[in-house]
Amino acid sequence: MPDGIRLIGHTAMHQEQYIKVRGMASPYDGNLIYWSRRLRTHWAAGTPMARLLRRQQGRCSSCGLTFRDGDRLEMHHIVRPADGGTNRDNNLQALHVHCHDQLTARQQAERNGYPRQGLPSRGAV
Ligand SMILES: [Zn+2]
């Protein structure tokens, strides 16, 4: 072989493993859980919800259950904006919608002086 020319071995080549996108999944389908797991460089991976999902390792901060595809999620302010809470990640949690409803109702009841066990049931006047 002439000087300055060398044969590159197979192992020296850049390799990347590709995993086929699941079923009919699309980056535009709104399924942040799937896409935040799949693509850390996806455009939605830098969104606050995707960062929270990664930080919480895909678990709800309230009930501790792992979020599943199709679950409805919301962001919860640990310190609510009305009390000076910010929109920074360290003041936010990802929760199931129903967990968020329960937590918000409990916090509101505590602010209003209801005892913890005496919460009005949902829909009560
Ligand atoms: Zn939950």
C-alpha cells in the first residue's frame, strides 16, 4: 500500500444503533412520554415537561406510578405563582391530571383551614 494511504478497519467506522419508531408514532402526535424517552435530541425533549419527565424518571411526583403512554399529564407548581413561585424546573412537577386535581384541592383546602380528612368531595358545593 502506498505511503499515506491506509485501509480503515470496520471497527473504526462510526456506528449508531437505530431503533424503529413504534407503530404509527409520530413526533407530532403529542406523546411526550414516548418521544422524551426515545429522542433526547428531539425538538420536544427540551420542553419543560420533557425535562421533568426525565428528572422524575417517568414517574408521577404525587402517586409515584410510572407514566404510561396515553396518560394525561400536567405541570404542578410546588410553590404556586400567587405565592411567588416561578416557572423554573425546580418549582415544577409532572403529575397525572387526576393527581394534580387531588393535590390542588388538598392544598386549597389546607389554605382554607379544612382539616385534611374533611375535604369536600369532588362536585360538592
Ligand atoms: Zn399520579
